[in-house]
Amino acid sequence: MEVLNVLEQKFASLVKVVERLKEDNKKLHSESETLQFENADLKKENAKLAEESAQLSSKLEAIEVSSIDSGELERLHEEKKRTKELVDDLIKNIESLVDKENQL
């Protein structure tokens, strides 16, 4: 009889453990579903952002190409040439001043 009482107690405790595990499993399953939905939403958002990024990159490239095509490159070459001439003149003026200083 005492053995039956011990078995009954162990059985009752096992039933409680199984019930607790079932509840934990339900919670985890619910959390898993929520995370799966969030993951799906994030994948959609990521795809949308990747598409927007590609579009913006294309627009930027088009702007860069159009600015060069519209004479910007020629203007930059002229500006480079003028800058080089000004630097050369400045060097000549400095050399001239140094020569005058050395003569004095």
C-alpha cells in the first residue's frame, strides 16, 4: 500500500511536470510564431530598402555622368590649367623676390 502511495505521488509530480512543459511549449511556440512574422516583415523591409538603395545608386551615377557630360569636365580642365598657370606665376614671383633679396 505504501508503495502505491509513493507511485501515486511520483505519478502526480510527473503529471505536473508534463503540464508545466506543455505550458512552456505553448509559450515558446507563440513566441516562435511572433518572431517568424517579425522576421518576414523585416525581410520585406530589407528588400524594399535594398531596392531603394539600388535606385538611389543609379540616380547618383546618372547625375555624375550627366554633370561630366554637360561640359563639367571641360570646365574642370580649364580650371586646372588656370590653377597651374597661377602657381607657376607665383613660383616665378617668389624666385624673383629671392633673387632681389640676394642681390641686396
